[in-house]
Amino acid sequence: MKAKEIIARAREDNRSLLEPEAYAVLAEYGIPVLDHRLAASPEEASKLAAEVGFPAAMKVVSPDVIHKSDSGGVKLGIDSPAAAAAAFAAINQSVSRAVPNARIEGVLIVPMATGGVEVIAGMVRDPQFGPAVMFGLGGIFVEILKDVAFEIAPVSAEEAGRLVKSIKGWPLLAGARGSKPCDLDSLCSVITGLSRLALELPEVEEIDLNPVLAGPDKALALDARILL
């Protein structure tokens, strides 16, 4: 399904994008996302987790659950089909208890990803300047260090490179203390992809990709939130 169709369907339902929908939209704009499957039952979770590979992570998919971890909607380190089936049941039980009447569309299954620096990328629409693309250190560092920078769209590849290098944490990405440098071109393609998305899909109000794993071979969005 194309991005515009996904957004139109979500607007009809008066909601923002579910995570699998967000992944589909991002992929259309050349932003690498995790291999993923959506399971609707413990049996399906067992089968699909084996397809994705172990260890895997599992996350609830619901328009009514904003803070998935706080609601018991995330399970990490799934290491077998049996563990996936058990995690599916546990997630549904925890979320139903934490958010009564939540509409649960299923459980998203993704491989655990390692090897890189966690960064954040996103987009916000400023009332005066229009869409602005954001980049900075991600994961736990976002709230602590607040090391982020912004660039007004459209953002060229050259401008994306300058944006990445403008944050204080750039040495971490450049290969500090003997670690491998991140794939700068891949990071820049995430930023330019967000820029194009913002300009072509005005219904999108905000995008939050946290974290994006900036590895030596490519950048990969591990979590995605798209608000309409």
C-alpha cells in the first residue's frame, strides 16, 4: 500500500499511523527500517518470530497505547518460538490491564539490532517556517544531553551532512576511541528522506525516529512514530 493510501485510511479512522504503517511510509522514502512481522495470535507469533530470527523484540500495536514499555507492551530478547508465543500472551494481558478497552491490532516482531550509536531523527512543522528536520544523539541521551539540531526543509545531501556534523556528539559517530565510524551517507539519506516526506505529505504533522541505529554499514530506524 502506498504512503498516501496509508495516511488516508488512518485519517478516516481519526488516528495517527500504527508502527507497521509508519515503517511502510518510511521505506517508500528510502529510510531503512527493520525486517518486521505482525502477529495476531500466539501461534502466529511463534511462526513469525522464527522467520525474523532470534533474538527478537516484540511490541504491541495499538492506536490507544502511546507508552508501550510503561504498559507492558514490549518484550526483548525473545530467543525461541515458545518464548515468542508466551510473550504474545503476556503483552496482550499486560496492555489490557494497563489500558482497559485498548484496541490491540497485534504484536510487531522485529530482530534485535546491535552495533552502532543510537541517534534520533525526526520532523516537526513550525507554524512560521514550515517543516523542519531534526537530528541528534538518541536513546537515553535525548532527555539528558538535548544534543539536537534542526534544518528547514528542503534539506539537500550536503546540508544533511552539515546537520549531522553540527551536533556535539559528532565525534561518537566519527569513530571516537578506535570505534568504527558510522555510515555518514546512510545517515544523510535518512535526513533527506524525512525532508522529502515532509514536503510531499503535508498531512504528516510530526515524525519521531528514536532510536535510529547509526552503524558502520548503514543507518536503521528501530522505532517509528508518525503523527497526523
